[in-house]
Amino acid sequence: MSWRYEGYDATGKLLTGTVDAPGEDAARERLRKQNIFVTTLTESGTEDRRPTAKAGARLRGSTRLRNLVVFTRELSVLIASGTTVVDALTALENQARDPAWKGIVGDIRRAVEQGASLAEAMEHHPRVFDAVTRSLVNAGESSGGLDEMLERLAAVTRQRAHIRSSVVGALIYPTLLISVSSGVLAVMMTVVLPRFAGLFETLDVPLPPTTRFLMGIGDLVRNWWWAVLIACAGAATAGWAWAHTPGGRDTIDSALVRLPILGRIVRSFAVARTARVLGILVVSRVPLLDALRLTREATANRRFAEVVTAAEDAVTRGEPISAAFAGSDLFPPAVSEAIRNGESSGNVGPVLAHVADHLDEDNEVILRSLTSILEPVILIMLGVVVAFVAISMFLPLFDLTAMAGGGE
């Protein structure tokens, strides 16, 4: 009898696999002798899917995207070469290095072996395979072109991963600058400034307002650091909780698309994402209403989701979707006109994909330009702050020197 286990070794590393034993107690004893601390043990073929479904929650967003890109691309190649779905999934499971991802692929394989379709098997892991992915896979299975559909899905996922890496890469250097400068300021305020404070008290030098202000902040941080940490943690927790409320999300989404400079970039990325998802769904012959619904579910910003909802209502009334997009100031007029022309020619899917490609190219250029501008701005601002602190610390010494010179 084979048992599937999930547990941790002595170093805390997550392990998953199978072990042969006549019963559950024997399986646990065999794993214990291997220094594996079991958290879940189920009989193979009848296991509950819920424990492995939690594996998607252990994968970070970038890890999920990276694994999904490899999974869809390699599964497409294997199926196109004539490999059965079960054998292809078995090969992908065996080569997976991430234990969490290995468990997800194994769970999908077992579901397919038991008679479920690939799309149905993916439903057990909605955090990894969203509604758009499952719909495309279902369309590919229904039409007999699963390999082609998986290749399209891999292309979309690669683009998402590329955009994410571009944004993260653009933020690394500014974040590093801010972190290093914050560390320098913290050292100056907590280590250097107290020594200057003792010198000022010894010399009985009248302190300028800026120096007194900095010394007050330094005393507050040194004497009440625990209260400062609690206040920061509480504010961060409260902000996070508020951001996940309906009202908080509405406020944040509305603010993001209305910001002076950043708002234009956010809108451009959101338009490209909406056009790409809707375009690939339409090209894949998903019914238009279903395609709009899936696009709305895949839209992170609620303001854009409202526009897609308006497009659903327009289609229900027999109107073109371009009318809903043209009535929103979130979509550029050129995009709405391109969609209208695509509807007239019957090629709205390819037109949307073409629009998304152009927008993504423009977004990369804008992102690089913004980064090149942002870096010197951050350097100047941090230089001003550091200079203010330094001058405030040394200004009393300058005054003392001037007084001593005048006394002579």
C-alpha cells in the first residue's frame, strides 16, 4: 500500500513524496526513522486534495508565474509531440524541483488519471491556475487544440512575468538608495548626534532651532524605540487591513489611475493587460460574454473592472463593446477606435492582441525613462536631507568658533 506524505526534515525543509507501508502507523514509523516529521499522510489514490491545494498559497507571485510559464510551455511541447496528458504531467512532476509545485503537478496528474479533464483538475488550485487559464485550457480540450492553446497561454504568462520583472527591476535601485540613506540617517541620529549633544551641553552653546529639533527626535527614538516600532507596526497593519476592505480598495484604485504622472503609467499597463486577456480569449473562440466576464475577474483595478462590466451590459443589449470603452476616460481614444474597427472587420481578437503588444512596448520605454528620472531625484532629495542633518549638527560648532574669534 502506498501512502503520500507531506512533512519537514530536521532542517525545516518541506518534503513531499510517497512511501510504501502496510498501514498508516507503519508508514509514520518508517518516515520517522528517516527523520521526517509528518504533517499530512493520506493513502495514494484516495487522498484529500485540500492539503496539496494549499501549496499554491506557499508560492510567491513571481514563483507562481515562473513555474506556470515553464509548465504551460513544456506541456504544450510534450502534447504536440504526441505524448498523452498523463505521461506529460508525470514528466513535469518528476523534473519539478520546488516541493510545493511538485505537489501541485502531482495532484493534477492524479485527478486526470481518475478521469477528470485537465481544466477540471486545475480547479483544485485556483491560486495558481486562474479562471482565464482554466477557460483557455477547457477551450483547447474541447477543440482538440490543447497544445496550441497552451502555447498561447505560455505567451501571455511570459508577458506577465516580463512586466513584473521589469517593474521590480526598476524599483530595486531606488529602494536600495532609500534603504542605505535611511540607515545612514538612523546611525547619525542614534549614535553621532548623542555625542554632539554631550559636547553642546559641556560648552553651554545656544542651539539653533533645527539642532534642537533633531536632538528631540534623537531622544525620542533612543528612549522610546519600542513605542516607535509598535506605532509603525500598528500603522502598517491598519493600512494593510484598510487596503483590503472594499472601501479601501476603491479609494486606492481610484487614486492610482488619477495620479498626475504615475496614473498614466498605471492606466497604460491596465489597458494593455485588459486588451491582451480579452484578445486571447476571443481568438480562442470563448463566447464573448464569457470572455468579458473572465477579463473582469482577471482585472485587478476596480475602475477598469467597472468598464468591462459596462461592456458586458452593452453586449447583452446588442451593442458593440467599443461603445463601453469609448465612453470611459480610462481607455485612450486610439484604443477604442482600434477595437471599433476590429469589430467592423470581425478581427477584434487579433486587433486587441496587436494593441496590447504596442502598449507593452510603450510601457517599457516609459518605465525606463521614469526610472532614469527618478534615480537622480531620489539622490537629490536624500542629499538634501543628509545635508540638513549634518549642517544642523555642526552649526553650533560654527557659532562657537565665530564667538571665540570675536572674543579675541
